[in-house]
Amino acid sequence: MINYGVSKMKIYMTAAFLLAISTGCCLEPNVPKVIVDGTGNAVSSFSGACTFTQSISLFMAENGFNVTIITNKYDKQFVMPGIDHKTKVVEVKRFNLRETRYFYVLRDMIYRFLSGLHVAIFARDADIYITDSPFAVVPIKVLTNMKCLLYIHFPNTRKTNRGLKKIYNTLMNYMIYQGLRFSDVVAFNSHWTKNYSETNFPRWSQIKSEVIHPYFILEDSHKSIESRLRFIDKDSQFNFVSVNRLNPQKKFEVLIEAMSILKDNLSEFMFEKVKLKIIGASNLIDPGTRNYIPKLEKMAIELGLTSNIEFIVNPTHSEKESLLAESHTLLYSSINEHFGISICDGFLHSLPVIASNSGGPLEIIDHGSNGFLAEPTGAGFAKYMRMLIEDTDRAELMGKKGHETLNERYLQRPRKILGNRLGQN
């Protein structure tokens, strides 16, 4: 029986390794049962939370774990291939609470506490529980013997204000901290998120934590995707793509502004061949998201870019993969993004990436090697977009470097660790 202490964990260990050692068991002869909390996260592949839920579930299943995903909404068109036959998905629709504009953290506390309570009652024989909500941890640890991995995409804590807000925020922050304290393993999606959390909420620095990037490249998907870039010649077009949630925080207007700058600086003949596809998931319940798409469309019309920019809303997972395969460069305009999951999607398809020079992308992109880190302005992005349009050999080389980066960080390293620590070949 393998039983490595938590204190010996290295900074880049995968969640599978962390959980295996935290339970003190190996893959054989007993197969650990893993519950992944996908409440609200297993329905799409456009965010780090969704991608983490699905990829860690598949990664654990491929390495011999018995994996069940608990979710409140599930449609296999919008998830990674293999979820429906490599894992067990349990859909619990009673967790479909109404979206609210106010008291979001309170709503989330109730919502996720109930999901944890459901697992504690109906799946209490499981060995490992993986969640991204500290509120779900508490009932699990109080009522069961499961080991918990709490995964932090970004802290939902609020800085204390005056009056009633001070009381509300203090209570919510206390409950979140208790979830961290109860967890067996706390992991952040990036060093940026970890540093941000511990700087703004110093109490968090008292909790031992790791950094595990939320992208677990799977053997099947890695083998199925080869370098298949279609770089432009004088008779073909150059396709830029941006994949993200269609939310104002993602700053898509920066990319539209960059296209307008390219229009003014490239020949008419060349610019006709430059296309931008903005692809993403949209929650039309949220007023901010619902109004954002018309705003972007209006901006494209006003700048005379309707023939160069296309908006693709809520495509299926396979449609998203096909669109990436037809592209030449991925653009990522979010500022201070916690990680940047779509950058990894671009690397998987051997696409060079141009991203804002802040937050999580600083940990993924080696400037000038596998992509560029740009100032988060239209001019900042247009500079590097034009560079790749005019030097497609460089773009192809950078795309290959990105694919190599992904292979090294998210395939070879995790599997090498598993092989060394768990006795696998």
C-alpha cells in the first residue's frame, strides 16, 4: 500500500496523484470511488470550471478510478467525448436554483451546501470528493470519511464594507475559510490566483495549498489531433479565433478594435482574407451577458467589419473543436484571467496564441516562442496579429511550440509522476 505524506507533495503534482496519496491507497487491488462535484459545471466546455470538471473526471477514469459526476444539468453534446461512457453522470435537477443578481455568494452557499449534503447522504461510501466549492466540503467532512480536494478557480470572498454588508461579507468569508480548513487538499488553478487570494485574504496563506493547472490532456484526444494548420497563401484566408464565455469580463471589444486597426493598415485585398470568429457560451438569463452580444454586433457594424467578424453562440463541443481545427491563431483578450483554459485548447490544435499580458496567461505563454503577450488594447493585439499574418512560417513554428508545451506540461509530466509514484509503466 502506498502512503506518501502530504508534506512531500511537489508543486506540479496532478490531482490524481494528490488524491491517491491523500487516501493512502493505490489503484489495485481496491479501486477508489471518486465523486466529482459538477453542479453547474459539466454542461459546457467554455470555462476553466467546466473543463476542469470534465478533464479531471476523464483523467481519473483513464487511470483506474471509478468516477461519478454529480451535476444539475447535462447534455452530452456540450461535453468532452468519453464523459458518458467512461464516467457515470448523475443529474440532480433539484439543484436548479434561480439565478440572482444580488446575494450571489449566499445563493451559492445554499446551492453548493445542498449538493454536498446530497453526496454525503446518497454516496457516502465514496473514497474521494472533488469540488470547487468550499461550501460543499463541510457536509462531506462532517458526515462522511471521504477525502476532499477543494479546487479554487477564483475566490468568491468579498472585502468587508460598512453596515449590513460588513456583517454579510464577514459571515460568507468565514464559511468559505471553514471549507478551506476542512479540506484535505486545497489546490489553485494558477500561481496568479494563489498569490491574489493570499494577498487579499491573508488568512488563506495559513492553509497549505498546491497549484494544479486545470488542463489534463488526455491520451485519446492527444493522439487524435495532429498539427493541421492551414496557413494562408495569396489565395486563401487567415482565420483568427477567440473562444470564451460571452461575458463583458472577457473584453471581446478589444479584438473588434484590433480588427478595425488591421483594416486601416493592411491592403484591402489582404484584409478581405482576414477573418475573426468569436465563439462562446452565453447565459441569456444574466442581463449583463444577454446585452453584451448585441453590443459587440453593433460595434462590428459601426466599424464596417460585418464581413470579417462572425459570432458563433453556444456551439456543441464537436463544433467548437472543428472551428479550432480550421483556425490559424487563437486570441485571448481577458485581463487578469485566473488561468486561461482556451489557450490550452489553442495549443492542442497547434495554434499560436496572442493573449493579454496579465494573470494566468503569463504562466502558459512564453513570449515570442509559443505565442505573444500583448497589451490589452486594440493596438496591442493588432501589432502581433499583423506580424503573424505577414509571417506565416513563424506562426506555424509558434503553433508547434505551443503543442510541444502542452505535451510536456499536461501529458508527459503527469503520466511520468503517476508511473514513478504508483508503479505504473
